[in-house]
Amino acid sequence: MAYRKPIVGITQGDGNGIGYEVIIKALADARILDSFTPVIYGSSKIFGFYKKLLHEIDNMDTYVINAANQAKPKKINIVNCLPDNVYVEPGQATPESAKSAIKALDAALEDIKNGDIDVLVTAPINKRAMTNEGFKFTGHTEYLMDAFDCKDVTMFMVSSSLRVGVVTQHIPLKDVPKSISQEKILSKLRLMKDSLMKDFGIDSPKIAVLGLNPHCGDGGLLGDEEQRIILPAVQAAVEEGILAFGPYSPDGYFGLRNFEHFDATLAMYHDQGLIPFKAIAFADGVNFTAGLPIVRTSPDHGTGYEIAGRDQADPRSMMASIYMAIDIYKNRCNYYDLEDNKMEDRHLEDSRKDNNRPGKPQIA
């Protein structure tokens, strides 16, 4: 899997949110095209609408295409996968914007399955609006898990200073305790270890595991999930060779910045992990889906309806998402190349052993 300059697919997300604004700002410097070839899934009409609203954005070299296999290097390629009469209402959740988000996502999925793009970066969507229009998933993570028939994946929030995975994802808080199991925690730890090695180049990653209840249950007084489920899962992971530690009480763990001593942290539920993550690393935070056969990242913010069309959107998380997708793609190429070399070395060694066995001719 030799590395080449990647083709980065970028979905528009909800066209009435800040997706186009952060995409345009992230791609505004033409020098960025030296690192990758962008392919935006959405509408050149909507792209032009938002570009006119943004100040200090020079001319951008765009190229309209029908599919990613027509993409040109050194240009911002736009796959027009929406109707010509598409309508924009910045700041509004509408059926039209939800349908457009679904169409853009489906088009990008087809191209990445065909190998026409190398990585996928998804702009924010409105989950409720999309669900109302027939989208059967609670987010990108679940959509892609189903699309690639994965047994398990995990939402992995990543920044330059912090990596946080979650056991349970987009479910109501009241359903969290009954959704946690020893096997589910163990599965997430396996995924995180594999991703840290393959996607981030960490040889022996150390993973901290958080408790569920205040003060980790305080010896069973405030809940017994730590003793009954979480600690046995950590012990089982250690027996498998995973460097897992915990459980830790989340308030002290983040408050004392103990996460700095680990390569990643596994939280039990969405807000337990994402609130401290966004407080610590919002500007450069990235949502990465670990466990997929493809590389997918996304900014760690939402649609931002309240500032849509006002030139106030911060593009740093989108920029971080693009560059992290490229870095992970490069790391995977290096990882698989190394594994291939190891396999060739093993085959060569086995061949030598076979030829040195009694009754076989020696190789000169």
C-alpha cells in the first residue's frame, strides 16, 4: 500500500449550517493543494453562495465534476450531486437541507468504496432533520459502520493533546448503564489499541479507562458497575496484552490532567468523554471513526445554525480533520508496508529452515 498524494473527499453536511464556510476557509490558501486533492460532495451553487458571504477570500480554483474519478490535481473539485434548483436558508433546519446532506453522503460513500477517493471528511449534519427524511442512523459513525458491515467501531475524538474513545455513543443517558458490558468495553479497547498502532504509529499504547459512577462508585455505595463490569474488562484486556489501566474517576482524571500520562482514554458514554475533550481541545479537535476499513474524520462541532452565513465560523477543526485524515492515511500505508515486509521476512526465514532440514538440498 504505497503512499501517494491522497484524494480527500469532503461532504457538505447540512447546507444551511456552517459546513460550506469552514470548508471554504480551510481550502482558501492555494498552497494547501500541494498536499492533497480535495473533492467536495454537494453543490457548486451553494459553494458560490457562501463564498460571496465570506470576506478576505480570494479567487478559488474550482472544477465541477460528476464523480471523483474526474478530479484534477491543484484544483478544488466539486461533485454536483444535488439538483440545480437547490435552495439555501442559512440557520434553518429544513427537509431540503437534510435530503441534500444524505445525497452528498451517499455519493461520497460510493466513491470511497470504488477507491476513487482515499479518505473521507464529513461536515456536520442535523441528525434529527435527516432522521425525519428517512435516514436510519443516529450519526455518521453508525451509517458508516453499517455501510462497511463492521461488527464494531468507536467514536475516537482526537487532538494534538488528547484522544478519547467512548463505549456507548449516541444513546439517551438513561440507557447507558444497561448498555455497558465487559465484552463491549473489551471490544472498544481492542479497536483503540489497533487504531493507535496502525493509525497513529504508537507501538505499545497505554489506554486509561474511566468509571461510570461518581468516585468510581465509592466502593459500591454509588453504583457497582466498576467492580462488576469495568474492572473485570480492564483485567481481561491486560490478559490479552493490552496496556489498559483503571477505572479512574473522570473528574479527578481530567482535572489533574492525568490523561497526559496515557496515549488514549476510554469513556463510558458520550458526554463523559466529549465535554472534557471539547473544553480542552475544541479548536483542533477531530472526530475519527476507529475500526473502519476506510479513514473518516469530521470536525468536533455541530451545524452552527446560529452563526451560519455570518462569516463567524472557525475553520480550524475542519483543517485539523483534513490534515489528520491525511496523516492517518499515511500512517496506514506505512503500517501495511511494514507488515508486508515482515511477512516477506518470515517467508524467507521459513524457506531457509525448510532447505536446511535433513534430506533437503542445501542452497548455495
